[in-house]
Amino acid sequence: TPAIITQRTAGSGFIANPPAAFFTRRFLSKSPIVMSSATLHSIPPEHIPAGMTVHVNKPFLPTSVSGAGFAFCDLYPKRRIIILTSAFFEEIEKLGSKKVFVVANRSSVKFIEGDGRLIQTLESKDLLAAPVCTSIGMGGGEEGLLQACDAAYECGADCILTVGGGAVQDAGKLIRLWLTTKDNGDVAEASSAAASVEGIQAAQKQDPMPALHPQIAVPNSFAMAEATKVAGLTTKANTKSGAAHEDMIPNVLIYDPALSAGLPDWVRFGTALRGIEHAVGAVTHPKSNEDIRSRALTGLAILKENIEKLKETPECSVAQSNVYVGGFMAIRALNTGCYPALGHLVENQYSARFGVHQGSCSGILCARIMDSHYEKSEELQKRISAAMGDASTPAPRLVRDLAGSLPGVSHEHTQVNVTDDMLGEFTQWMFDNHLPRYNSLSPKGFSRVDDILGMMTKPLDKL
């Protein structure tokens, strides 16, 4: 099987069997076959949270000859390989779930609805708890999230399947957290009350935490929300909020590059750049250590090499899978004792304030933030340069140049209609409300609002 299957559970160890050459295939859509004999990377076991099962490059859904679910191998080009396995239904059987609540991006629905696809198959097996929920917007807007929480409760869901980007994956975690309150009278929210942000935040404080319903996370991009214990949402006031708990990490993760077919550039390359951001943050964080840095730098090297390949062949299954592996390693490094990083936090706040996709937030701010503390983190940033393949060039410039080369990713405030006046108001809000936290996350502290404004606005050609 053209799959990496990794599993880490208490006492179970690690299973990985990556092929030397990767067998690409077609999904149930009409995406073109993109063949490659490049090496497919695997996720080391120490990067996988205990209790999580991870599938990379295993088909999300069963395929058939009539559904064009076959592949051609570089080594045996005249041989047709039929893939009849399905990671999703294997895991549903293991979990024993009976009512699956499906949350998906609107752009992902085309992959799961229609004859012989997921939704019809769930219906035929009497496993579909409710119609597909598509209320989650970019950034996880409060209104759509709360609608999803109530819908999951009303249909009696016992498993959450999330198909799509980071906002959908985070929503799945928050839905599961909310559902724990419906059977717990000690939580402030009455069992009959509608979902609320306050109720979700109260739920994360339950001690002991009731068992969460399982989540099967099926990402279509590289945002990596599914690999963390944290879930964010954007409030009606355009501020970032959310919840966190170790038990919120999804039970199963399935990355099938077929679901990334046809992604717009701003999603594909923007979420890939977020992986660079996560790695940089893990390396330079004041609370980082050598183990965390080593993991992050390994992921960074994989990311940089394969993002360059994606620029040449955006639909390459091997490059996409390797970007996913590198991104997973980077975010897991960041989440091991040093989350969030300065850049991660500031860019999330910028995204919520101005409605900018987080990929472009990284394109605009990542290199600038690195430059702001370069004099204090220079030795660490030299290691970042080496991992990105150019030890002689300062890391902020390498990140700047990479971001500037990515299709669909903005790298200037003006490209996302953020004016000087808007930045002035935003940095004043940052200074007034978050200065101590920024100083705890940055290798170099801030003392004036102009320090923050200078970081946010430094010309890229001056890095």
C-alpha cells in the first residue's frame, strides 16, 4: 500500500513502512495524475502525541476501478495498482462510533458528497448523524461554530469527522469539548442552554475532564490545527479566543493529498508557509531546548525543500505529503513546551483584527518579527539558515524571499488593505493589552509601543 501508517499509543510503539518510491494515484475527482519517484518522508514516533493514530498518504476513502482510483508506478509504468483500503472506515470500526457528525469546508464538500462517496456511504451504513455542517468560516467565526456545536448535540453525535482546513479542525475540537458539558451538571452552562463561547471556555476547566467523543481529522492543507491541543475561534468582536486541553487532540489524523487537489494558491502555499513560521518559533522561543530545536529544524529542512518542489508542481502528491510531514514535525516541536511563539500569537491577532488569512499574515510578519530579535537570537537563526539550505544568508532574508516567491501569499500590509493608521491603532492595542506576554515570548523585549510598530513595519529590503 502506498501509505505511511504511524501510530503511537501507550505500549504500542511505532509502525512505519514508507516505500522508496511513491505510487501516486487519482482520487474520486478528476484531478490529473502527478507521478514522482522522490523519497517520501515519515513522521518519527516521538513527534506523535500519545493516543493519536496518524495516516499520511493512505486513501481517505475506498476507491474502485470505475472511480479512477488507480495509480501508475514509476518502476512499473504499465502496471495498474488498485487501492481498495479506506483509512476512515477502518478507524470508524475501531472506535465503534454509530453517529458521525461531519464538519467540512464548503470547498471540501465536493470530495465527500455524490454517488459512492463518503456521505452516501455513511448514510447506507446508518452512520451519518446529520447533514454535512458547513457553517465554519475562515478563522472559526463565533456564530458558525456555535451553530455547529448545537447541531452536533441535537443529532446525538458520538464522533466528529472534520474535513478541511485549520478552522474546521479547531471547530471539531471545540464541538467535542462543548458536548462534554451537556452531561455534566457541574459546568455553569445548563444542559438545555445553547452553545456559547463562555460555555466552551468553562468546559476546558473541568477536572477531571469527562471523556471527549472521538475526532477523526482529515485536513486538506498544511495549517496543522489537527496536530495540537489548542483550538482557536474568532469572536464577534474580531478578537482571537479559544480553548486548550490535552484531551482535545484528535484521536485519528488522515492526510490524503488527493483532498488537496485544486486548492487555491493562497491556501496551499499560505498554509505551507505557516509550517515555516511554526519551526522558526520553536527554534527561537525563550523556553525552547535542544530537543525541541532539533525536531523543528528537521521539519524545517523538509518543509523548505518540498515547498520549492510545490512551486514547480503544485499537485505533486509526494511534495504535498512531505510538506505535511515537515509541517507536522514543526508544529509538534512548537507544542512541546513553548506554545505559542511570538510570531504565532501576533499573526493570529493580526488575522482576527483584519480578516487576513494566516498564511499571508506569516508572509507579511514572519521575517520582520525574526529581524526584530536577530541580535539576541543570531546563533539560533544561523541554524535556521542552515536548515533552509543557505548558511551564509541571514534567516530573516531567507524567509522574506521564500514568502515573496509563493503564489497567492501577501508580504506587504498594503496588499491586504491594512493602512498605516490601522497599524498604529492595532499596535497601540497590542501594547496596552499584551505587552507582558510578548516580552515572555520574545528573545528581545519591548518597552515602547514604537518598538512593536517598528517591528511590524520595517521595510523588507532593510532586513
